Amino acid sequence: MFVNNNSPDDPSDIIREYSKHLNIDYIKIKENLFFTRGMNIGIRAALKLTPDIIGFMNSDMWCDLNMIEQIKLFFNKNPGVVALTPNIKDLEDTQSVFYPLKYSGVFGKSIPIKTTADSDTDFLTGASLFVRTEILKKTGLFYEPYIHGTEDFELCDKLRKEGTMKYIYSTNIHHQSIKAKKNKVSLELERLNSKNWYIYCLRNKPSNLILIKLALFKNIAGALMGNAIDKQRLLGKLDGFKETVFHLTNKNKYL
């Protein structure tokens, strides 16, 4: 399944080349529906094919040739595992890797577990995630109002209630990281992420209200001093506050 979320690039030639050997369903979306809606369109289409496992990857990911076989093997040997992510390496800097995370404390602080052994984890990135189909039908898909940012945290919170999540090292994903310049941060994306994070904290951990208030005051102070990023984050949090009741009570699983 290949979903083109209104990319300026045309992958048609590549799709035709690989379609000689693989059965590829190509979905082209006429407008950018952001991460969650674009992903959900592809996942819904894949669910109709009734596979045992559904995986999704971003376009800036490369995988080892043995990835599919290793993932299937791990799921078969570990029936209690509901979802997994292969080891993620930076494509350019192979020493830079993503570590499994465990949450700790009242606010759920994420602590990286620096290991090279298959590990339980509290979080799997939505950029490269493989889930048992029957579990995904229980949890629902990505929460679409989040648009971009925190949507994989929300999905993983639901997955953890169904079983164990694993970060495995028998195969690798290679991520082409984008080194964001300090002065080239998208203000609109900052605003969306701020808003999503604010709603996520309220929806999942009411105890995070203290943390939210501290962040809100920080952004107010930054906005008063003319910091454009803090101003956008402040606007995002205020927008998030308006929608909190809807998000707290919305039970739609986006299947």
C-alpha cells in the first residue's frame, strides 16, 4: 500500500517499476491531509485485505532487506507482543540511534533505555510501527484531530493496554534526519504541535495540569518579550483549551 499525501514528487515511475514484482495499491490524495488522516486512509485500505500484521513507514525511512521476515518471525515467537518497531538508525550518522523509552513519575517523564537487546518499551514512533491487526481493530487508528505531533504517543497509550510493545534489534530502519535550522522552524507546525501536546496532556493525564500551567506562563512571558515561537505556542495552547471538552469526551476510535 503506497499513499501519496499530495507530495510534490511524482512516484509513478517507481510504483510501475516495483509493481512488476510486487502487488502495490497506490492511493493518491488530492490535498495534504497531514500525518494522521493520510496514514489512516492507507491503514483502512490495508485492513480490507485482512492481513495478520499492519505496518506503516514514513517516506524518509529505508529498511534492511530482511525486515519483513524478521518482524514476522518475532511476532510468531512472541504472542504477547502487540506492536513493535525495528531498531532505528540515522541514515547519515550510523552511531546515532533511537532508544526504547520507559515512562517514570507523575508526569510520565520518558527515559531512554540504552541497550542493544530486544526491549519492552512504552513508546513506539508512528514513523515506523508494526501492529497485530486484531489489536489495531480494538484500539482504533491514529487520533485525527492531533494532525501532527503526539498522535503516536496517543496510539501507544492504547496499545500498551492490550499487551507488550517491543523495540527489536534483529533488523534496522534507517532514517534520513532533517537537521532543522534554528531560524527555519515552521511557526504553523510549532503551533499545531503545541496545541496537540496541550490537549494530549489533558486527555491522558489530568495530573499534567501543573506542567501545562508552567508551560503556558513560559509562553506568555516569551510572547511578551517578542519571541515569535513562544507566541505561536501560546496561541496553540489557547486554541487547545477551546477544544479540550470535545477531545476529552470524544470516543470515536477512527476506524
